[in-house]
Amino acid sequence: MPKNSKTSLIQTIASQAYQTFHNGASSGFGENNVFLEHQAVLVTLLSKITAADLNIASPKKVSRKSAEAPVTYMHICETDAFSMGVFLLKPGASIPLHDHPGMNGMLKVLYGKVNIRCYDKLEIAVGADAKDESQFEPPQGDAVSRAVLRTSGQFTVQSAPCVLSPAKDNLHEIDAVDGPAAFLDILAPPYDPNDGRDCHYYKVLQTVGRKEQGSEDEVWLVEIPQPDDFWCGGEPYPGPNVSV
């Protein structure tokens, strides 16, 4: 059998991603045992992927001219069920706090180190908590939400994939640490503004505090336009062909 007939790992990941996510509304996946089994297989496969598998290497020299995009994206494939690609972050670059409405996601670092902070919105109306000790008055007319910081930590090539769902860790921000970084990204289903899955950006207005010892930090978030210092460029994907 010719050597090039062997299925690449990224093709296997794409096929497993389709099998995991193709059955419809992601909001119902969390309680579905079949989905969880498929998702576990996908996480295991993602844990094995390396930059070399995609013909990607950490740049030895990184130009950071002001006119260049701080983040670039390599598109690998997209179906109605999921999209997959690679994000490359220049040193000091950040992907601002943003959401993934009704979407599942997975992120696996290929090189470098990133810090990821994940938040969840809380189902609480502004001003509804009479015992709120923050004494914070949200700006009138702004889209303000109460949220909780669920997780915060650094991820490297040795780390397990970061996994988000429609209900947990859905909002996150990603910062490159100590140099350039890259990660493989899967979103299911893909962003689609026409189907209620548009990307929204946020900033933390104020930390509310913790309700009790050991609980997560609660914050106020305000929706903002895409920050002026963040935009995403494009680069060709140099890895094995993928078809789904």
C-alpha cells in the first residue's frame, strides 16, 4: 500500500467532528450520552495532534508591524455541523472576550503558550439582586450582563484540549504568553449571523466578588464593538487535505 494512502490525523479528527456534531441543535448535546461518547473520542484525537501534523512550525522570527494583523486564521474545512481551522497569535496578541452562542467548541494548542479565561453569563436581571454589595449601577442603554469567571489558566502543547459548550465556558478570551502561539480550533455549529450565531465582544466593567468562599468570581460585562486593536488576517493552510 502506498505510504500516502494513510489517513492523516487531521482527516480523522474532521471525520470524528462531523460524527460528533452532525445531529442538530448543539443546545441539546449536553445530556446526550451518545454525543458525550463521540465527544470523548474527539478530545482524545485532538490531544494527539501536533503542529508538525499540519506542516506548521513556530516562527523563528516574528514581525509585529502595526499594519499587520495580530491574529491570523488558517481555514481547514467547514460544514453545516462544524468549522475547523488554526489561529496564529503574534507575541502579545489577544483574542478579546467573545461568545459562541448556542455552540460547542474545542481548542488545542499547537505551539507556544496561551492564557484562557472562560466566563458564563448568569440568568439574573440587572438590578434584581437587592443584596448585591457592589453598589454598581450599569450604564443606561448598554447591553450589560452578570457573569461568572468559570476557569482561568495557561495551556501549552502538553495540555488537554480546552472544551466549551453552549452552557459552560461559552465566553472566553485568549492571550499569547511569552511569544507566538497557535491552536487548532473547532466550533460546532459554525458562526452564522442569519441563524442567531453571531460573535459578540465584551469587556469586564467591574468584579462583583464572590458570594461565598470557594465560589467563582462574579463580574459585570458590557457588550462592545469589535476592539480597534483586534482584527484577524488570513493565511493558507499548508497541511494535509481534509474532506468531510
